[in-house]
Amino acid sequence: MKILKPFALIIASFALIFGSSQVIAGSYDGKKSKGMTKDIVDTAASNDTFSTLVAAVQAAGLVDTLKGDGPFTVFAPTNDAFAALPEGTVETLLKPENRDQLVAILTYHVVPGKVKAKDVVNLSTAETAQGQSVNIQVNDGKVMIDNAQVVMTDIETSNGVIHVIDAVILPKDEVASR
């Protein structure tokens, strides 16, 4: 019985989070990925909440990759998440000479495969496209990916799923250099 209570909290939090995902996803209509025509990039680009992420994906040269077949799971930071970085960080990362660093950070937000909210209860880590693993924790009904809280889940796309996070997560070597 002790296991059921935390599990119920997790499911309740996902229901609460998922219920608000339509607001941020803009054109998201609740259809499953089979019927979706927009890929991850087009879904993000269709909502101003992700304009900084989209600009970063373009600067990193990852548009074609994230428009590919996938499936991909993307932990998508909002514009506010990018704005919370130290002043000048985003501008510095968008410079061509910092492309490798930008690619490493962005691919750390991508997990190969489709990991939906219901699957997270069985995970404590997930290996990213960057090569390192993110830590996954569920505490008091809140799902954390490293230091970022998942604020909306399961935005379906034609090639995967987007989960919205409230902070930019950084690979271990990037955290150490800050």
C-alpha cells in the first residue's frame, strides 16, 4: 500500500501538468503522434514560448536532425528558462565559434526514443543524445530532470514528444566549467 500513495501522487501531478499543456503548445490538439503532422521543430516554432530554443537549435545546426524520423523525447526549456541563465550566456552560445558547446547543451535536452510521462515512474536516469545521462526524480508530485522541473508533459509530435521544463539543464562538464 505504501507504493500506491506515491504512485497516485505522480499520476495526479501528470494529469495536472498535462491538462495545462494545451495552453503552451499552441496548436496542440491532443491527437496522438500517428495523426500529427508537425514534427518537434515545427511544434516548438509554432509557439513563441520556445523562440529562444528554436533560435538555438537553428544556430547549432540541429534543425534537420530534430525534423528527422526519431522518435525523440525533448525536454524543452522555455524562454524564461533561457532568460534565467547568467547575463550574456545565450548570446555567447549563439556565436558560431561556440557551436560545439551549444550542440552539447542542446543534445543534452534530447533522449533518443519516446519517453512519455507515464514511463518516468520506472526511470531514475535517461541517456541523452549528448552521451551523458540526466537524473530523474519525483518528489512531492514534482518531476525533476536534473535541476529543472517538468511543468508540462506529453506534447505529441509526429516524431516524438516534448516535455516542457523550467530551466536549462547542462551536461556535467558544462556545469563544472561555470
